[in-house]
Amino acid sequence: MDAVNSLPELTSRKQVIDKHTNIATFLLGQIKERSLDVYTTKENAMIKGARINLSDLLSVLKTKGTKMDKVRFAIMYLLSLDTLHQPDLEAVELALREAEADTSAFLYLKKIKSLNVSLAASSSANSASRSNIVDWAGMLYDQSINAVTAGVKNLLTGDQQLAVARTVEALAEGKPNPETDSYLFLDPRASKSGSTSHVMGGGFREAIVFMVGGGNYIEYSSLQELSQQPQGTLKNIIYGATEILNATQLVEQLAILGQKIGLG
């Protein structure tokens, strides 16, 4: 009788287990079919500063994976480069075209990096003949692009704390940190003459982090982990953004920018 009475509960539990098993089986199938483990291993290596051989890169692009997987992988390779070697980039572009992938996003970022290199070269060669406003604009553009391309290594790391979490933690604790030296502390209670400062007192228990532009789940997750640290000062963090993007949506936005200037 006990066994009979427990049958409904056991049946319900089995249905839940079956659902989880089906989801896990499907995910495993996708990982195997698309070789996502290979992509992830090599992308994490590039993020951490490791060099990837061009032949290895092309072999990955010519094997398994969706068109979006290949474009994302090529973009990761492009952003990890310190200097641009045009024959290598042309080989990557050709591999993407052979896979019938949209190259607009890759070509857009390639153009941005090429402009960055050109501006840096012209800035050093013709600095004496340029006006102050052009110098300022060139310096601003150069620094902003460098922040995107060089800082990509800090955005997504395996076990390391993300850049946004490190920044929020440093600001909350009020400790000297090169990553937060340029931040301003605005105190509405201070007088107008002393309402802004580069020095923060620290000891904050709550924070609101808002990204002007695209946000993502991994940043939100990293900030939640920060707020759950028992030794940390922050106990509540609210995260927001103009829009929340996944990897596919980000690549699609880059592709639109490339298409608008006739690339792809």
C-alpha cells in the first residue's frame, strides 16, 4: 500500500528528471555537433593572451560549427591581435566566405583596428603640424579604440573577476586603484565648490551599476557573486543597461554597422 500511495509522487519526480535529462542530452548533442568545446578552449586561450597559429585558426573555421560560431571565433582572433598582418586577415576572411558566413561584422572591426593603427602612425609622424583640436580628437579616438581592443582580454575570463566587478568593488571600498583613478565622486550633500572629487570614502553597502549601451548576463552574474561574498562590503547591487545583449545580438549589431558603410 505504501508503494502504491507513493506512485504519484514518484511519477512526478520521474517526469522532472526526464525533462532535465532531455535538456542535458540536447545540449551535449549541440556541443558535440558544433565542437563548442574546441571553440571555447581556443577563445579562452586568446583572451588570456595566448597566440593562436593561423593554420589552427583556419582548420577550426573549416570544420564544425555554425556560421555565427565561425564569425565570433574570427572576431575573437582579430581583437586579440596586437598588430595586423593583412595576408593573415585575408585568409580568415576567405575562410568565412567559403563557409558562407556574413563577413560584415569581421570587416567592420578590421576597419576600426586599421584606422586605429593609421591614426597612431600619422599622429607620431605629423604631430607638429596638427591643430590642438585635431590632436585632442585623434587622441580620444585612439585611446577609446585601444580600450576596446586591448581591454577585451579583461571582459570574459574563466575564473577571474570581470572588469566591471573589480571596478565596482574598488569604488565601494574607496581604496586606491589604477582602474578607478579617473572616476569622479559626486556628493549631493557637499557644497557646489566641493561637490566633485576623485576620492571616495568607501564603505558602501549598495550600488547601482548602469551600462550606457549593451549589457550582458555574465556581468550581472559577476556582480551578484560580488554581493554574495561574506567578506565584502557590498550587499546589494542593481544592474541595468540600455539593452541586454547576447553574443549573437552583439555580432548582428556589428554586422549592421559594417553593412551601413558598404562592407560584407
